[in-house]
Amino acid sequence: MYIRNLRDEASGEVSYLLADMRRREAVLIDPRAPDSALMRALLSEHQLTLRWILRTHHHDSRKVGEWNALLAWGAPIVQGDPRDGAYAPRDGERFHFGTEWVVALHTPGHTAHCLSFQWRDRLYCGGLVDVAQCPYQPFALQPEQLWDSRRALLNHPPETLLFSGHAQDVASVTSLSDQRRLNPYFGNASRDEFLLNVAALPERCHPDASHAFTPTLSS
């Protein structure tokens, strides 16, 4: 296997390249338009065929030209938000590259259509873990759904590695056990505590949000 992480220092966004070197097939997870030349060079250098572009989420309305840049790759685009030119997967659907595969998991919350992609003991989870790290939307659009998606993570082994799509002030790779111990939005907080913590984050009103969030607490 060949694995390459590419982090943008300015925004903290992280893209990932996974490749089966025996079959020379690869997937890109959350590629950015400004990195297209470098990603193409990496694929060419290793003689890799791009099988899938996998997007945990997107903010195309804030990133002019991003969608057209992805279409120019000519590879199938998989994302939770259905639109012409993209495929919205079923929960648990597999996407093969060479002898490997990733599994798409529905993990809404940061946006309404967020996905995570599991490969072996790794979970590429976009904005699922680091609530306030996204430079385009530093809050959860659907906090209740985000709580449910995070709780579903607890079904995975504690040694599962979590790869974030945003890492401005935090590590891009952590373990599930570390997140449970150290992340105040993830660990041992109750649902009510989680929703109150998320509601207290700044910039609640945002152009991508249809309304400000008011937490619904347990009775």
C-alpha cells in the first residue's frame, strides 16, 4: 500500500491518497482543487489509476471552482449530497480499488450529508470529530445528528485510527480511545452536555446554515 496525507497549512484541510501498489489503483479522499497538480504528479509517478474520488463532505458554495476541478479528474465522485455528476452511496456500501476497499458510512451532523470512509482499522471522518476546526463552517449544522453519528463510532474498536478532514490546531490523526479521553465534545459528555457545548461555539449563524441552532435537551 501507498498512503499519502496532504495538509494545507493555511486552512488546515487534509486530503488523503490511498493506493494498492500491486494493482496500481488509488482513491482520493477529500481532494482540494489547489492540490490537483501535486496529486496528479503523485499518481503519475507511481503509475496509479484513480478509481474513486471520495468526499466526506463539502462546502462548494464557499470554494469557487472546486466542483469543476473535481469533475476534470474524470473519476467517479462519491459524496453524501446527491447531485448531477456525483453518486450518493448506501450506508455500508463498498468501493473497491485493486484488492482493497473502503466502506462508506453515513455520519451526518457537521453537514446534513456527511460520510465517513472506513479502510481496514482507519476511519476517514471529515468533520465528525473536530467540531470547530472547519474553516468554512466552524460549527455543526445538525448537532443532534452529530451526537448520534459519534455514538455510532463507539461500536468500533478503541484502537481505530481517526483521520480528520480538518486539522488547524489539532492532530489530523488520533485514535478512538484518545478521542474518548481527551476530546471535550466527544468523550464522556452526556448528550445534553454535548449539545450545550456545541451551541456555545462562536459563529452560530453562518451563510451555509438555514437557521441558528437551538439545542433540544433530554426531558
